[in-house]
Amino acid sequence: MPLYYYKCRACDLDEERVAGIDDRTVICTECGEVMDRQISDDEAFSFYFVDPSADQAAS
């Protein structure tokens, strides 16, 4: 299962958790409130960018 980053809505605790894609509710270990999954820049935009040097090296 993948590793996701979560941030608590109430106490702002940041945690890494191993979770499945269907794990909708993650509870904070500090205060017991719901945590939100964070999206990193790498996850959000990695499929939009192509490295042109990789194409040239393959040719």
C-alpha cells in the first residue's frame, strides 16, 4: 500500500500513513479529529511534465 501524507484539521499535526485508496477517514493520533490527505507537488503534476533529454537519449 502507498504512503500518504495527512494533516489534522484541528491541531495541524502532519503524519505519514500507509493507507489504501479506499481509506476515506483517517483519525489524528493526537486529538482524535479527522485528517486530510495532502497532495505533494510531485504527485499532482508529475504526469504533465516530460523530460526532453530522455527522448533524445533514447534516439
